[in-house]
Amino acid sequence: MAEEQRDQRGAREAGESWGRSARPEEVEAWEALVATARRTVSDGLVVGTSGNVSVRVGDTVLVTPSGVPYDRLTPDDVTGVDLTGERVLGTLLPTSELPMHLAVYRATDAGAVVHTHAVHATAVSTLVPELPLIHYMAGALGGPVRVAPYATYGTPELAENMLRALTDRTACLLQNHGTLTYGTTLDQAYDRTAQLEWMSHLWLTASSVPGLSPVLLSKGQVAEAGERLRGYGQHG
């Protein structure tokens, strides 16, 4: 990470910019992205710059830059790439986890992606191949949340493992690493991250009682809850 931070300083000092100026809708999306990234820190889902957030605006993906604390990001730091990873906006290097983000956008209808190192979810990723069905909110993520096998951060191998774990899901765990969720909006992607961390905390808590094992739901029960959750909330 120290190398990434040096790269960032070099980019800032050189003042080198890629591509064009940000469009109004990208400026607005960047503000929302920075607010979401800061929320991952304030809610304890990441430490320092350990997570990353992206949002898609047309064919441009705005993404948190590598090695820059979120509280230091300004409107002038907007960082964007196209769907091939080519930089089109900004002076900063994109997150090292860009391959994961782009893989999600290419394979799904995602409008936003959130990656964190949430402590309880990461702990679960070291224990089981999927998060046990401790709560019906798993239905909101498409079913049992799978664990993607470990691979070095920022590599195509990790992106491939992540995509397999995401099949028919909107969230997955990354073994010995963290979480990845996506949604149509930043708020939805973030909410799914928060739900995943909460369910992980719940399962770890229930499993820690000596001599007892938590009652789990069946896949059918979770699927039924998932159907009901599609109609949850206000309409019209």
C-alpha cells in the first residue's frame, strides 16, 4: 500500500489529468460516492483506506482512488474509468481492486459496488464456505451468501472467484479478505453490505454460546422471505 500512496503523491504533484472534464451527473455521483465511502469508515466497516466504492454513470465507472483517505477526497479528486479500465477522469490512480468492480459491472446490471473489510463478515469468511442461514434477510441478497476462495487482492483471479460466488446473488464474502455487494444505487449496495455484516455478527454471536447451536432457516424459508421482501416498503 505504501507504493500506492507514493504513486498517488506523484500523480498529484505532476498534475497529470486523463481524458475530459466531469459532466454534471458525474459530479453529483462523485459527491454521493465520497459520502458512501466515508460512511463505511464511520460505521466501522473499513479501517483507513482498506475498502473501496464505485458507481456507474453511463459507460463511466467512478471509483475511489488508491491509497487516499476518504476524508481527504474533494470534488477535484473525481476518478473515473471506462468499462475496460481505461482512465477517463482525474489525476489519481483508481483503487487496486478495480478488476473486481469492473467484473461486476460487465456481468450484472449493477449501478454501484461496495467492498469492505468488515470484521464480522471477514471472520465468517475464514470459518465456513457460506454464511449459515441465521436470518431471513439472506433472502434480500438472493439466498445463502457464498465465500469466494482466497486470491491476492487486485488480481484477475480474485475477480473470477468473486463472480462465481456472486452467481444469482447480490453479495458475497471474500475468504480472509472482506465483503463485496452491489445494487442499483449506492444506498442499496451499502445497505446490503450493512445487512451482511449484521447477519455475520448475529451468526458468530449465536454460535459462541457453549453447548448450543443456533437454529437455522431452510433455503425454502429464505426464498419465501426473499419474495416477500421484493414488495417491502413504500410504493408509488
